[in-house]
Amino acid sequence: MKTILKNREAGFTLIEIVMVLVLIGILAAVAVPKYFDLQADAEKKAMASVAAEFQARLNASFAQALLQGQTCSNAITTATGEAQKGSYGTNYTITFNNPNLDVALKNDPNNHQSFAIQIPSCSTSANN
């Protein structure tokens, strides 16, 4: 009886291996499209962060120009020029057409987004 048990080989059957491969295939079919969706979402969020940085540079340049004694309209012109000169990374190109900012990926020009940029106002009326 002991010899029979010793000669019996241990391992996986063909059916078990096929089932594991089928499960891996199903998981891959579900996971791969999710990965590409995550990549597209990351690109969109990165473009939105470029637009937010442009807005922040515009606001900071506007405030600095006003503090230096420029008129409001000159400060706006200076601020938009300074914001366009900023470095926004090597992966993006920006095009500013007041008030819209178009951000595009350099390696994929068809992948772009437009963002509305709030230009500082020269209004003299105050809210009470």
C-alpha cells in the first residue's frame, strides 16, 4: 500500500490550469480598459493643474504690477504677458486667447482642453 502512495505524482490537473488561465484572462479583460481610463483621467487632471498654475501666475503678476504703481489696465497687460512667459513643463503647449486658455499635450496635439481664465477686473464700484 505504501508503494502505491509513493508512486502517485502530485501536481495540478489540466482542468485546474485551464481554469486559472481563464480567470487571469477575465481579470485582464476587466483591468486593462480601467488602466487606460485612469491614464486619460490623469492627463486631464494634469492639464487642469497647468491652467490653475497659469491663473495663479496671472493673479500674482497682476498684484505685483499694481504694487509697483502701474495703472489697472497696464497691470492686466503686464500680468497676462508674464503668465504666458511662465514655464509649464515640457509636456504641454499653452495658447491664451483671452479669456480662454488652451492646454495641449506636446506629443499628442489632438489631446487638448480649454479652460476659462478669470482676468482681473478694473471695476471701481465696491460691493456694500
